[in-house]
Amino acid sequence: MCELDVYVVSGDTREKVMESVVRLTTRNGKVLLDGILGESKEVEGRLDSVNIIAQEAVILR
């Protein structure tokens, strides 16, 4: 499967905010994350990168 771990980067800090993410939607300066089990989270920032091989996405704050 291609679930992603999502990290927020702010300055020198990198924090994992959610695992097993299957959908990312950007809207009004926020990124909505949807997990494989139906959970969701909204994170302020902008989507910087998605790396399927590394199974991660990065949001910049």
C-alpha cells in the first residue's frame, strides 16, 4: 500500500503529525489529512513535498 507519514517542518523542527495517510487536500492555507481508517486531521501550512518511495509528505509552516 502507499500510505504516507506526514511531517510538519517549522524552522529546524520536524514533527510527525499523522501516519497511514491516504489522501491530502489543500485548502485556504491548510492541509486536510485523511487516514486509511477514516480519521482526519487539519494542519495549517502548505504542502511542500510528497515522496512515495520514502512514504512521506512534508508540510511547511
